[in-house]
Amino acid sequence: MKEVTTFLWFDGQAMDAAEHYTSIFEDGKILEVTENGTGGPGEPGTVLTVDFELAGRRYIALNGGASEGFNTSVSLMVHCETAEEVDYFWARLAEGGEEGPCGWLKDKFGLSWQVTPTLMFELQKDPNQVKAQAVVAAMLRMGKLDPVALQAAFDAA
């Protein structure tokens, strides 16, 4: 099977970003750092790429220079089993960034994340559409998603 790797473009912050992300995820690790040589594109000896892993998935951070930056059309989703996990990942990823609606945030590098309780997807798939849609309506009113409140909305419908 072919491997698909997420490639993230940074303006001189590839190593900082990789170190930040791997510090947040328990199994996060930096796999390899490639430096620029005399052929460029950056100054010899500076970081060109950082290969790193989060939750068993490989990413490559590139110091590609100035670009259009990240936007919300692409995000990374963290599936959380508990409210404590939601709180942890939300706080760590939003630090220095910007909190958004419906479980979305932008981290301090501008990358969009969704911190999502797995319970939400389970409740939304319920055959009782009144209950499932009550969960969607509750989610739309939230910033950080609260699995207890999502369950309460489901139960009350």
C-alpha cells in the first residue's frame, strides 16, 4: 500500500512546530531532521525539513519560506475519548493561537485543529434523528466541545 504523508509548510518554524506538536502528544517523536546544504534553498546548516510522528501518523514540516499560510480548509482532528482529553488537547493546541467555534482552533503557527470527543460522532449517528440533531445544535453553540453537554442534549431530546 502507498503511504500518504501530511506535508506542512512553515516560514522558518518547522523545528519549533515539530517540537511543540511532539511535546503535546504522548507518543509524539521527531524522526529525522534534514538540513540545507550548499545547494539551498536556505542557508547551509539550517533546518530544511523535520519528519515527525503523532499518534502513529507521519508528518513532514518544511521550512519553505514565506507563503500564503494555513487556512481552515485543511485541519487536523484529534479524537478524544474523555472530557479530560478534550481539555488537555484544547488548552495545549490553542495556547498562543486562536479558539474557534464547534471544536475548531488555530494553533500558534496558524494550523487548524479540531479537538473532538468521539462521543459526538456516536451520538450523531443515532437512528433517532431528533436526538442526533439535538447534538448537532448543541455543538454549533460551543467553542471547545463538551461531551457532557453533548450527551445532555441527546438525552433531553
